[in-house]
Amino acid sequence: MTENSTVLVVEDDVSLMQGIRDILEIKGYKVLTADSGLAGINVMETSQAQPDLIVSDIMMPFMNGYEFFNEVRKEPRWMKIPFIFLTAKGEKADIRVGKALGAEDYITKPFEPDDLLVVVAARLKRSREIETMQTQEVGSVKRGILTILNHEFRTPLTYIVAYADMLNREPDELTYEEMKAFLGGINTGADRLRRLIENFMLLVELQTGEAQNTFSWRKCKFNNYDEILRQTVEYLQPVAEEKGVMLQVRYSYGALPSIIGDAEYLRTALIRLVDNGIKFSDKPNSCVYVSADARDGQLCFDVQDEGRGIPADKQKEIFEMFYQVNRQIYEDQGSGSGLAVVDRIAKMHDGGVSLESEVEVGSRFTLYVPLAR
């Protein structure tokens, strides 16, 4: 409801700022004001009531509207606040900059009071709808996590508790090799717990929109794909060696075209794709191939394994949260959330994930992202 909504108005034209405040207060909004971006940051840091919406001019001294927007988006507690730009220019370039930054809307000066009220009400309504949807999605993620807690968290905890108990009860009777084995078991259990927790935290970020907010201000133009491949293989090499799987990287020859995205999120997605390939490679001397290439206007990360393959009727379902193929047959460990994470990161980059698979032959996953224009 409007009487519960607080709007921060940032405008260096004092008479216009007061006029906007009056228009909004008549409709029941609580209004905070600032005459510059710096003053706006100060108001947000010191005010007990955080704004539900920000209306900001662009051309201001000390800190312009774009700079103010970037500072707001860097602060986690402010990242979800919808942002409306006021602009006297009305130029397409000006509007494009605001939209590229991630601003929700813009209003061209001069404007009618009703135009301002319509945009403010619409953005607040949309913000509440997104918040409600995200709350429901968080609930869904929590329920999914609870369904696997009994098995997935108990298994590594059993490793840790059992080996720690043996070390504690008979330390003087154990040989060096036994102690080393027990400590290795504790380390394995702890590492698996860490991976589970990291995966679930990332899932919550993706489901609630926190990851999208982070992506909006962290994304940039880059093409250092070989570094992403190198870091991925380096991270998963111990896992592959333990499973007896070879990792083979096909580095690109020469520079590939750039994309606009977040290298850290893409590395996270690629790690999960390669980890998935390792996990389901059961044949002796299996190999997982990883590469990056540009084709059909897309940057493509390909991950090909020589594993079990995925039946055609299961291929759409594998990107669903907490889904695993034939778990009752293979007794696989894992939460079933890795491919769901990959799918959401790809979509965050306006891309996607494709799959080619043949049972008992292997699978090829392709994470694709549009090339920068």
C-alpha cells in the first residue's frame, strides 16, 4: 500500500524536488529528499526508514545520477531498490545508458503529476510482486534442501564423526598410515559438506534474485576464456584423479570474440558441468573434454564425457532443481542441483544450455552466451 512506501527523491533543482515531494505526499507516500547523489547516499546511510523506491535526476554536481546508481547497487542491502531516472534530455542515448545500467524506468522532464504517480505506483507494485515471488521461490528451495538433508548431509558427517571418534579413542595404537587414512576420510567429508553448502547458497542467490543484482553491476566485456578453462580444470583435477578420470582441455587458438557477462559466475557454471561429467564417468580410463569456441553468434563452452549417457525421456528433467537420473539404481551422491545452477547462470547471461546424449556412450553439454555486439 502507498502509505507504507517510502520514496527517496534526489534532485539538485530544489523547487522541482519540493514539487515532486508534494505530489507524492498528497498520495500518501513517505518522502525522503536529497539535492545530490552524495547527499542521497548519506540519507540512505543515516535514515531509519530505507526507501522502497528511488527517483533520481541524472545531471547533478559532485555525483551524477549514473554514479549514484552504481554506488547504490554496490551495497547489498540496497541492491533490490527499484530506480527511476529523471532526465531533461529525453535522448535515446541517455535512456539507453540508464537501461544498460539496470534502472527500472525513466521519466522525461517536464512531466505531468499523473505521469509521475503512474510510474511510481507501477514500479512499487512490480517490486512487491517480485518480492512475493522470490519469497515463494525461497520456500521452494528450502523444502528441496530439507528433503535431501537426511542423506546428503548425514553421509559426510558420518565420515567426519566416525574417523574423528577412532582418532580420539585409540590415538596411540594407530599406525602412521592408519592416522593418515582417517584424516583423509575427515577431509573428504568436510570437503563434501563445503561443496554442498556452497551449492545451496548459490541456489538461494539465484532463486531470490540476489545473483541477478550482483550480475547487473559486476558484468563486463571480456574474452579470457582460456583462463576460465584453466581455473576449472585446476579446481577439479583432484576430484578427477580420485575417480580415475582424465581431464582434457582444448584451448582456443587465437583470441575469440568478447561477451558481456560475469567470468566468476561462468566459471562456477563450468565447474558444475565438468564435475557432472566426472561424476557419471564410470568406465575405466574415461575422459572429460572441455573447450570454448565461437559459433553461430554464440560463445560456447563444451563439456563432453564418456559416461552413462542420459535417456531421451529424461533430458528435459535434468535441469530441474534437485533432480537426478536413476538415483535409485546407481546410488549417486550429490544434491541434484548442479545442472539447475548451470541453467540459471546461462539464462542470466541471456544464453542457455543444450544437451546431446546417448546411453552408454556419453553426453555433451554446451553452455552458450551471445557474443557482444
